[in-house]
Amino acid sequence: MVLIPGLFGSAYGFRNLVPLLAKAGHETIVIEPLGIGSSSRPERADYSLTAQADRVAAAMDSLGLSQTVVVAHSAGGSVALRLAYRRPELVRALVSIEGGPTETLTTPEFRRAMRLAPWIKVFGGIKLIRWKIRGMLISSSGDASWVTDDVVRGYTADAAKNLDATLKAYLAMAHVREREKLAPHLGEIACAVRLMIGTAQHDGDVGPQEVVLLGRTLHSFAVDTVAGAGHFLQEERPGAVAAAVARASAGDPVAPAGVHSQRATGRRAHRGAPGTPPSP
């Protein structure tokens, strides 16, 4: 089982989920894309989502993996969707945690913030980064009680090791241009895709248009909505994520109490937003 973090994630972000998966008998491997977590941060590199998918594929090849259940968070979900159509033999099933079919690694807000990158070291350095990350984690959560000082340090530990390299990598990410659109290739994805969405109002959510796009194009698609949770489901509700992974691995669409599951199989299904009955 391969886990892929999002832009501000790392292996640390899966620390509560991995033991649950291991207890269920799954061997887990976290692959951190270039510039994320403890991966290297070259200033001049292709940080496009397609390039990241190809690097994940290369890592899986080096480990001899195939027909793997892939679990991805946030922008990692878009990387995983690209992986699924570019290298279908590597992905048996995909669970995307709050990760839609985004066409860009970074948001407009991130790109605007990167205009101030030269001033970050002047106005607080890693302390400023931690303050901003804390705010992002809180605004992205349904229940933010998990956001402690230790957690914030955990999420920023890799950036703190080399702040200059981190900022240069972030600048490169902010200016990257995708060399290939994802949307025209969604119909090529043969594996089952399960999208997990938190129902609490929060930043970083998957938009209803993205859900509709997935439902219209994917051959097998299911949505799990987790009541009261936000963007970081692996932090707020790791048990729900582990259960979704088990269902994806077994091909079972049935969700437990507290998690609404809706399955759409075929391209005609799921034309509405989450919670809307599939089209006949």
C-alpha cells in the first residue's frame, strides 16, 4: 500500500493512519514527492503534477510494486490520478483523501504568498512559517483539537532543516506549468476510485464541480462523506480513513455508521454534488 502526502504534508501526517493499516495487515510505504516532506528540494526541477506522478511511478518500480492500493491526500490525490492513467499496472485501487482532479499543484493564494518569499526570513523565518501552517491546519479542520504545538513542529520539521531550499522549491512550484491536463485522461483510469470528503466547512475542500467531473468520467467512483470532519481526515478521523482503505481494497462500497457512502459505477452516474442521488 502506497501513501502520498499533499503539498504541506509528509510521512509525519500519516503517523496515526499507518498503525491502523498495519494492524489490518497492510504493509505501507510513504512516497514523498519531490520538494515535499524529507525529499530533496532542488531549485531547478519540474514540479508539475505529471512529473511528480512519474517520479512516484519510478519509486514504485524500484521497489518492485504493482497492483497497489494507493492512498493520497490533497494535491497528492491529483498526483495519484495521473499515476493511475499513466501507469495503470501500478494501481489496483485509489483512495483520495480530500484530493480532487486539480490541474495545478498550488493555489492562487499560495502563488500570491510566494511573492513575499524573499521577506519571510526577515520577518520571522521558520517561526513565521509555523504560525502560517498552524493557521492553515486550523482553518482546514472540522475539529482542530489535533493541532497542537508538537503537531505544528512535526509538519514544519523538514522545512526547518533548510528553509532556503524550501522557499526556493516553493517558488519553483508556484511558477510551474503543467505539461499535460488531467481531465481528458480521467476516462482512461481503469481502477476503482474512492474520494473521501469532510462535511465541515473548511479550507482546501474538493469543489462540487470536481466531484461531478470525476463521477462523469471515471469508470468506477465512490464518495465517502465524513460528518463534521475537515481536510485532514487522516488526522481527525484516521479510523474512517482506514475503513475506507479496507473497503477499497476489498471492492466493497458499504460504509460504516457515521460515514455516508455513495457509489457511482460507469460514466453516466453521479452528476450531482455529494449527497445527491446518482442519475438513473
